[in-house]
Amino acid sequence: MRIILFVALIYFILKSDLINRMPHETITSLNLNETPSLEKQIESLESIEVYGGELNVVDLSPEKKKTDVASVWLKGWGTTSKIFRDNLISLAETGRRVLAVDNPHGISVENLTEEEKSKLEPTSPIELQKITALLKLLEVKELEKVDLVTHSEGAIYGVLAAMLRPEKFRSLVLVDPAGMVGEDNQGRLIKEAVLDIALQIGRIFKKMKNIDWQALSKTLGANSDFNRVIAASPKGTHETIGEISETQIDEILILLKSLGLKIAIIHGVDDKFFSMERVQNMTKAKMVDGFYSVQGTHNQVYLHPEKFTKVIDSALDSLESLSKKDETG
């Protein structure tokens, strides 16, 4: 009976979107002589007018930086920057300026030049919009060169943007990347995604007396995120599934590495969206400079961000060292 009541409570929370109704902190005063805390910075979403709408940007700047090259976080399918809030903050706490675009379906491709659009053919419109948002971010923030940290689908539009403008990117850290399992199809992707989420939830409730409340909260938040993304563009959300299953990025990684970009993959051993075995079989030395195997399912990166931040930060440090070696000869 307790289990039934508990499951009913979880169902109620999911349906009522209770998490998003929780009160948010109101900023009443700000000392302009001090750098606002990262927690306050992330609450101040910046909206920048662009052709056809607005570009919504998260921009976190720590008081002390260990590198002048900013990191841009690219999220995966069906999420917003809100679910990666703790990831963004914890990465900024390592001394990195961290930015993210909060437009789930990107922005109008009319913000690209005709030459840029032709170079990206036959990329689908839905991915073009996300590439456009990333490149526009670099433009409006006047970022000469950045490091990319991507999750899932973020690897697809991230590497396509890097292919178009390689001079703007120093390194790429791809967490559980899409496009690295060879031939794929929507049926396989949907089936394995369901298995991955079932495994994720099963582990949360493995011990009823010792529930992983942090992972549960993140899972509920991701569900709310997903509902908002679908509501914003049902057609675009559906089309993205097909693009993820049809796109392969291995050849692009070979090209980018040959151009001097430094690349690392971080992948969960229990990832069912894109199995570790298939990703490892696809990955070759001519594509990457490092491969990190970590515990967890596909979404472990935001379920326990503090653990992943250490690996991501370490990977970025290693890739930066390689870049500096190239510069000094």
C-alpha cells in the first residue's frame, strides 16, 4: 500500500508541474562593486534581439578565472538550460566562464549568411536553427574562441557548427554523444531510450528506505522541461528524433581533429540511448584525443552534476594542455 501511495504522489507531482510552482528567490539588492554570485547570475537570463525573435543566454562569470577561453554548454534533445543549472554553476566554480543558449529549438536560420547555409546542406532545418543560435551567441558575446561541452544531441549541432567555423573552437568535450553508433533508426532509439529511463528510475527507487532524492528531483524537473519543449514546437521535437537517429558525426570529428581542434568523449557505461559498446567501436584515435568511461545512464550528467564536473573539467584541462603544446611547437 505504501508503494502504491508513493507512486501516486510521484504521478501527481509530474502532472501538476509542482516543481515549477515552487517559490523563487527575489533579488532585492545588489552591490555593484562585487561580482554577483553564480546562483544570482544564473537567475538573470539575458534576452538579445536577433532576426525573427530573441536569443536567450545564460552567462556565468566567476570572480577568478583560470582560463580566458569561455566554455559553451550545448544541451541535448528535449531539455532546457534549467535542468543543467547545477552543471553550469559547478563548471563555473572551477574558474571557467560558462555560457548556454536557452532556445530549445534554436533561432531563425536567416541569421546565417547564404554562404553558411549552403555549406551546411543538407542539414535539416531543426538542426540548422540550433547551429544558428550557437554561432549567434559567439557573435553577440564577441567570443574569439571557445571550448564546447555538449550532451547527447548537442554533439550533432556542436560539431556541425565547428565544421562551419573551426577557427572559433579550441576543444570539444562530448558527453554521451549522439551520432556515434553507426547506422541507426528511430525505432531503436525510442526503444533504448525507454529502457535507459526505466533503468534510471529503477536505480532511484532501488532501496525504498534510501531513495536518491537528488536524482528524483532532477528526473521530475527533466519531465517538466520536456513538456515545455514539446509545447513550444511539437513538430520540431518529433523531427529531432529522426535527425538524431540519422546523423553520424564520426567523419566530421576526423576533419576537426585534422584541423587542430582537441576532442574528448565522456560516456556512461550504462547508457542505453547510445550504448558504450557501439560508441567505443565507432571511436578511432584519428577522431579524439581522449576517451573517459564513467558510471551511469545517459542522463547521469544532470542527475549528479558534481561528479561529472570533475571529469569534464579534467578533460578540458588536458585538451588545453595539448593546444598549448601545438602553439609552442
